[in-house]
Amino acid sequence: MDASFKAAAAFFKRAPDQLTHKAEVVRLYRHYLKAVVSWAVDRDLVNSEASRIRGLFEQNRNANNGE
């Protein structure tokens, strides 16, 4: 391996950037919504479940984020 290949490989092998708390919450919320859409058979069920989880996220909006 030459030096340029090793440098490129090192760049892509680096540790992933740390997400902010907000970005982690958004990722979790989107993941949950995608999961609901994948298993729900009825649009009304998707909407009610999405509303329920949104309410839970809103209830915990100001919860301590572990910092």
C-alpha cells in the first residue's frame, strides 16, 4: 500500500462524529416512525401511533439529557 492509499483509508476508518443530543433524539424519533410505517397495515393506525409517540417525545422535551 502506498502512502496516499493509507491516508485515505485512515480518513474513512476514523471514529464517527459525536451527535448532539438533539440530533440523537431526532434520529430516534425518525427511526421509530419508519418502524411504525413498516409494520402498520392501516393509515389510521400509523397516524394514531405517530401522534402517541410525538406526545411522549413532547412530554420529555425538557428532561435532563444526561449532561
